[in-house]
Amino acid sequence: MLKSVQTTLAEGVIELGVGHPTLDMLPLEFMQQAAAHRFAQGDPSFLQYGAEWGDGVLRTELAAFLAGQYAFPVDPEELFISGGVSQALDLVCAMFTQPGDTIIVEDPTYFLALDIFRNHRLKIVSVPVDEHGLDVDALSTLVAAHRPRLVYTIPTHQNPTGATLSAERREQLVRLAQEHDFLIVADEVYHLLSYGDPPPPSLTAHVATGQVLSLGSFSKILAPGTRLGWISARADRLETLARNGMVASGGGFSPLGSAVIRSMIELGLLPRYIQGLRDTFRARASALTDALRALPVTFLPPQGGYFVWLTLPDGLDSATLLERAVAQGVRFQPGNRFSPDQTQGHRARLCFAYYAETDLREGVRRLGQAIHATL
Ligand SMILES: Cc1ncc(COP(=O)(O)O)c(C=O)c1O
């Protein structure tokens, strides 16, 4: 049979490597309600080619929603509806870089973004991440040496480490971008998924400088199948994006999906759904970390997002451990998957978003067996 979903999981294996929401948590009923609301309005304009920047009403509703979540004003004129973060990264590279330009990325980082940067023939240089996020002092040395066009960061609940960039480092990063005139591409896909104290303000707070493009997505706060998100940036930056050939030819991204999301916000369903996600993921994160405390691993307890990043016992390589783990019926993502310079061989990423608590505990038990067998 031809497939319909990107990833199908193997029977009997607990796949702690996936970075997806659980199928049965996806908001089928809320979406049905929102679609019925929108379709009943008798206005077919969302079936027409859409405005390049995205539906103006959605941009206005989204700005008000984000302002409520971020606790600072968000201007709808500084929002562009994208096809999600991945598409936004592609668009940003297309409009703001030339082949051979340098992009600085975190090590470790979201590995699939690297392929997008390679597609645009960018030179990838990496900067370390610690428990307070991207190391901005190290970045400052690299910027002087490499004169990057872009710096790609996942500032909040980073994939894979879970680290959040501190408020001081955010300020320092923006100052550095102003001094050296590079663009900060802030992938803020997990910013609204916090389970503990709120993170420092989104980098959207700095768009007026013109140095920041903050990328958001409905993938993790609603459903990956919407394939929609947004870019917050100063209006002149967004004008540049709107001149992209594909946007000019086809219009804004998915007016149909945008129309339904617009009703999700108008009906108050989106914040309700996100609150439910936070409650579920908080409980899952603590089930996973409680179970992990019995294992000879160290990790930063996650404050949000989807992931826990493990440091394995000395001398244990995660690729080797993975082979043993598969035999025990559990999988994870080996650390070097996330590392442009292959520096993360002793690390492993586990996801707590996909499985309920019982499966997470069983997955950790199997992982423990694999670690002991390998040691
Ligand atoms: C850091 C990060 N960025 C982007 C994405 C993908 O975003 P989208 O579905 O909006 O393309 C993911 C999904 O795992 C992610 O973890």
C-alpha cells in the first residue's frame, strides 16, 4: 500500500527516537469544529489564491494570540504565514543567502535543518551549546573569523538538548548580530511548550532591530499535517521573502489550512488545545526523567519541548548502544545524528511526547538493560 504518513513505527519496539506527537492526541474534533465554523460562513475566498504574506485575518488573530502568550505586543504587519519552520528555513536561505555563504549552527542541532542549508550550498560552521543554550562568547570568535550571513539557533527547549538560551545571552546575541550584521534565524518551534517556569521572552521581542527572523510552527502546537507556521520579522525583511518566485506564483501558503486555523483561534480552541498538550507532556516528561534516574546516565531535566538529552557513561558510544537497544526492543536517536562535527557520540536523544507514561517507563527499563549489557 502507498504510504500516507512519513514514519511508521515497528511493532513491539518502543521508539523513543521519534519527534512526533501521538496520533490519538491530534485535535480531530477541534479541527472539525473549526472547519465547520469557517465553511458555514459562505465566503469562498479561502479557496482563491491567497495574499503573499498569508491571510490578513489570520495574521491579525495570530498576532493577538501570540501577544497573549508572549506577554508583549506583536504587530500583525510583522507576521508572514509560512508553510512551517522547514519551509520557512528554505525560504530564508533562498532570499537571504548566496551559495558559498556561511551559516553558523549549534552543535548539537536539529539535524534535518542541516540538509536544507546544504541544499542552498551554504558552508556550515558550528558553535557549542551548554545548559544555558548557544555559547555566545564562542560565537563571537567564530563570527569574526567566518563572517556568517545567518546564525541558526533553537533558543527555547532546544532540539536535542532541551537547553534554553538565557535572557542575558539573548541580549548579547542580538548585539553581536547588530555589530556584525548577520541575521539570527531563531527556530522557536517549542517556545509555547513550557512545562515549568516561563522561558525568557521570544526573540520576536527583537524583530525591530531587523536582525531577527523568528520562526514559529503549528506542527508542535496543533498538528504537523497543517504544514503551516509563521515568520516574525521586520516588515522590510518580510517584503524580501514575499518576492520569492514561488510565493509570487502561487500566492501565500495554504489559504485553506489558514482558514481553519483562523477559526481555531477565533473559537478559542487553540489555547485550550495547547494547555492540554502542556499538561500531558509535563506528566510524560516527569515519568521519563523519574525512570531515567535509575540509570547510569546524566541529563538536564527538560522544562519544555519534546526531548531529554542523555550523556552516557564514559566510554559508551551511542551508535553501539543503539544496536544493543534495538535487540531489547527500544530505540533512540544517537547523538552524532545532531552534530555537524560528530562531537556527540556519547550522547542520546529521547522523546517523551509520543508515548504515554507506561510505555516510557518500559522503554527506559529496556534501555537500562541495553546499557548494562553493553558495559
Ligand atoms: C527544532 C525543530 N525545527 C523544526 C521542526 C520542523 O518544523 P515544521 O514541521 O514546522 O517544518 C522540528 C520538528 O521536529 C524541530 O524539532
